Amino acid sequence: MPNLETVVSEIVDEMRQRPDRGEVARYIPELARVDPGQFGLAVIGADGTMAAAGDCDVPFSIQSISKVFTLTLALGMVGDKLWRRVGREPSGSPFNSVVQLEYERGIPRNPFINAGAIAVTDLILSGHQPREALGEILRFMQYLAQDASITIDEAVAASEQRTGFRNVALANYMKSFGVIDNPVEYTLGVYFHHCAISMTCRQLAVAGRFLAHSGRDPSTGLSVVQAERAKRINAVMLTCGHYDGSGEFAYRVGLPGKSGVGGGILAVAPGRASIAVWAPGLDAAGNSHLGRIALERLTKRLGWSIFGE
């Protein structure tokens, strides 16, 4: 088996030299300002060994990666009743598509497209004030990452609230079908803010460890979720975690993963490691261009694809 630290540092060097960096998300003004030349990678193994290189300590907006953690929280609150409100099938459509919602009478196709994540956020909000619900999400992230310094980037949240007209449309459309219970502006406020959580690759890799180890944090032995639930979350990440690029990601990388338009990807090598990569430039489907290439190289060199070496 190649040395993990060597593989990580080699991949970071290779990615830094590539001229094809994708395009940063221009529709969120704060993200449009991010330097596409940055690249970070962090991998934490079962024994707690961390291999990290590049811009792995630079905080970035995790955006839709937060949807993995809000899904985990919501399942903890209501269990499988969640699936009455949100489907589990790949969308095959862009992450902010309205068309599918119309066909399917307001039920989002899965919890990782924007409509689905808004519905999950609404569920977490029920019975709380928006500030309380947001605090619960943030504390969960801090707990998983073992780092109380993780915060929400208020400038990014405000930027999304000013420009998130498509998300407002999705939420109102779902409200008309009774899928959203709370006032739309409250649900969207919490949604925009949890997408604006700012983390480094190191923090994100640690936060995702429970998904690589049957729902447990291997450093403490404490259970975050039951093994069965961790398996199900990984399954939805594999099939739906990269929007209409999910099939391509599974084909090339072969791991459950979740991307965000901030350029981050959280990937899970079951039983082996939790991986976080960040490269702000995106491909046409809104996923990190170099992040996907880096993960493909990582799984190839280490033989980590869940489909075999």
C-alpha cells in the first residue's frame, strides 16, 4: 500500500500545476471573489492519522456539503418519516431545478438538491425559533469536527439571501403543496445560513468520520448514528451527492461523496477514511472540477473505490 502522506502531497502538487481549474460560482457574489488557484486536501484514517496538504487550513464555504449533516440531524429527529417528505432518487436535473417539483407535486426528488435540503431544513426548524435551529446545526458541526471555532460566514449568508430568488421560488412552490410547514422566510433564513458554514479541509474530514466508520466516531467510540443509518446516508451520497454529475462521480471516483458550490467535496471511504478536498473552480454540473480529479487519483492509487481496485 502506498504511503498516504506521500500520495496526498503528490496529488496536491499535481493539482496546483494544472491550468484547467473550472469556474468559481459567480451567481453568489461572495463566492465569485474566491481565488480559483487554491487547492487543499485532507484525509483522516481509522486510526486518526491525518494526511493533509495544500490549502487545507483555509476556511471555505461548505455550501451543499452541509446537507449531509442536516439530513443526519433530521433523521435523528423523525427517523424514516422524513422520506414521506423527500425522495431518495437521483434527480438527473440541475440542483436548483423547478421543473421536477411540478411533475412530482412538490415532493423533492432527494435531500441533496436544493428543494430537498430546504424541506429537510424546514423539518429541523419545526418547533424552534430560526436562531435555535441554526444553533443546533452549527453545534452539531462543531461537535463532529471537535472544533468549537467553526462559524457561519455572515457575508456569504447575506449574499445568498440577496440573490437566492430560485430558492425562494422552490420554497414557495413546496409551501403551496404543504411540504413546507414553517414561514418560508424562516426556513430559507436557516437554509442560507447553514450553507454558509465555513470550514477547512481538516475540519470537514474530521466531521465526516462517523460516515466512514458505521456511524461511530472512531476516536471516542461514541455512536453518532446507528450503523444502518450511516449506510443509508452513504447510499444517498453515492447516488445523489453530485446532482446531475452523480453518475460520473461514482464512475470515476467510486466513493460516496457530497459536493458544494464553494468547491468542497466530502468523500467517504467506508472502513478506511474520511476525505475532504477543496478547489473553488466548478465544472458544468456545479461540482469541484479539480476536486473530482484529485479524488479519482486518490482512490486509484490507494485502491479505495468501493467497486474494487
